[in-house]
Amino acid sequence: MGSTFVIVTIALSIILLIILTVKVKLHPFFALSISAFFFGIVSGHSIPDIIGAYSGGLGETIAGIGVVIAIGTVMGALLEHSGAAETMAETILKITGKKNADIGLAVTGYFVSIPVFCDSAFVLLSPLAKRMSKDTGTSMTTMAVALAMGLHATHMLVPPTPGPLAVAGILGANLGLVILLGMLVSIPVTLVAILAGRIFGKKYHFLPEIEEASKIIEENGGRKLPTPLMSFLPILLPIFLMLLRTVATLESSPLGRGMVYNIIDSLGQTIVALFIGLIIAFFTYKSVHPEDKEVWTFEGIFGEALKTAGQIVLIVGAGGAFATILKLSNLQEIVVSLFSGISIGIIVPYIIGAIFRTAIGSGTVGMITAASMLLPLVDVLGFNSPIGLVIAMLACAAGGFMVFHGNDDFFWVVTSTSGMKPETAYKVFPVISVFQSVTALICVIILKMIFL
């Protein structure tokens, strides 16, 4: 199979994927599956070989990440419905104070978006943003940007959020290292959003409606919320356990190889750590809603969350299947011949993620697609070490930041919930998302220089 033919076929597969998702609005699972089969057929492979590669890639990917996504999604739903997100926001704002309310909102978004979807988190926290804007006279544009783009930062970079979790699973990256470095890269990405939000807030200054803000305060005034400890614990404890396991399993064996190591190794397993967080989140929810006897049923929060998780798992599985079918070609040899001696490893997944985020409007799909395309090239591009796989995952995510605009549901959630005019949102959020993307890329390049 000629190099030009393979490259053209891959390009056609990507174009088909974009058309199916953007124009036809086909569900990503079917769009990825059709594109994968298209590539396999046009490349000249037999239907049995394509089906075998597709089934194997789908099964292996889902087996590795499916349960984790299910647990993480249910935990996020429990925290969302219990009011834990609001407690976290209020706790952080007490520390930062009203004068730095935008920083408080951004920090809140940074933490809350790790277990809770951006859309739900912004809807939950926007009343708080409006109240802070009204009380301090700070532009609602500044508040909306700080909250939305703080949510955006960890949503793209830190598991157990589905996007980075899925990419880590596809590439086989160590989840503890992904969380650690993802949280580290998220800090400058969030800071850029805060600074940009203050600049755009002065340029597009507006305050929320007084009546609306007053109504929100009344509605939330009598609501029982969980304690800060019970709100933060479901997020922080699993992260701590996974990071502790990462430290314990280092070659230097800082914690030895005895009973302590075995306990840490067991509790720090991704599924176990997240399940512990899920149990705590469940008791947090029950402390607020003891009357809910349906929470764990098919019709309750568990059932509704798993409906969402099921779709995510299938999309991730289809992404893994696409990657497996790509391996049927001589793509690796082509990349070796084209890019031998050129250090562009990070740029490849970054560009793929950026193209798909901009075209499709989903950072998750963009990252998964980038990881699927990258997986057959891991060895060629120099990412075949544990830290290399983490850096590859972060490169996919960095590209997935760009460009945040009107084809993303979250864009309209932020615009409508904050009261921002769409024309203003179009002038603000796409630009800031580019800033975040470039900042993330610079951080990843620095990490590559340090570790690879």
C-alpha cells in the first residue's frame, strides 16, 4: 500500500467523520464506526479482518475504561444533586473573598469539573456567579469567563472527567501520573482564563438583572447543603489514593514492598479508588436527601447517570476500534519515513485534537479521535515510555481546547445561563479557548523537555 494512498485514505476517513458528525449530526459512536469501516474497506482489507480488528479494539478499550467511566459518572451525578458543588464554591469563595471573586469562581470550577460535567456545574454555580457580580459590581463577563473556563481547564485535562479518562485508557497511560500532571498543567491554563476574563470584562461590562439575582438568593436560601468535608472528600480522597499508589510503585520503592505497599497498591487501583469516592458521594447525597429511596434504582440518579455513561463508553470504544483498524495499514512505516529526525511528536496529536474540537464542538470527541489516530504511532513518535504516554495524552487534550464556539452545547449553556449576549460570547470565548490551548501546549512542551 503506497504512502500517498494511505495518507489520502486517512484524510478521507477524517473528512467523512467530520461530515457525519457536523453536517449529518450522526451520533459519534456510529460516525466513528462508519469512518473506521470506510478506512478498512478503501485500504483493501477483507471484511472479516476489519470486523475482527473493530471488535477487538472496541472490546479492549471498553474493558480497560468502561467501569471507570460508569463509576465516575454516577459519582458526579450524586455530587451534582446533593449540592456538594455549591458547598465547594462557597467554601473557596470564603477563602478568596469577594474582591477576588473571579479567582474563587475559577478555583471552584477547577475542582468541581473534575467529577461533574461542565454543563451541569455551570448551571449549578451560575447563581453564585451572578450574586457575586451583583454584590461586587464586577462585570458578569469576568465572572462567567472565570467560572466557565476554570471548569473547562480540568474538564479537558484531569480524570475522572470522561475525556481525559478515555484518552488515558486508549493510550494506556498511568492514571495517577495523568491526574498529577493534568492538575499541574491546569493551573496556568486556569490563570490565563482569569487574566483574559478581567480584560474582556472591562471591554464587555454588564451586570445581571437585580430581580433575577434576588430570586436566586431566595430560592437557594433555605436549601440544605452538605458539609465542606463531605463535599470535597469524594473528589480528593480517590485522587490522593491514586497518586499515593503511583509513588509507591516507583522503581525506587519509597514505601517498600511489604504490607503497606500491598494496601496502597490495592486501594490506589483506579476502580477501587473511584468506588470509595462513589460510596462517600452516596452518603453525602443521603445526608441531604434521606427521603430519596429511589436513588440507586434504574429510574433514580444511578440509572440516569449510567444512561449517560453508556453513551460515553460506546464512543470511547469506537475510538479504540478506529485506532485498531488504522493499525492494519502501514501507517507507522509511513510516519517513520516522513518524519524521521524531526521532533514533531507533540504537534501531531495536538493538531488532530484542535481540528476535531473546532469542527465538531466536542472536546471529548476531539481528544478521543486524536488518541485513536496517535495510538498506532506511539513508538514512532517517541511516546513509548510511561511518562511519554502521559505527555501524549496531555498533548491530545491541549489540542482539544481549541476552538470553543457555537457548535459546542456548553457554549450555549454559558451564554444563556449567564445572560451574556451571543455576539459578545462569540468575541470572548473562542479567543480565550485559543489562549488556553496554546498555554497547555507550552506546558506539555516543557514537560517533554524535562522528562523525554
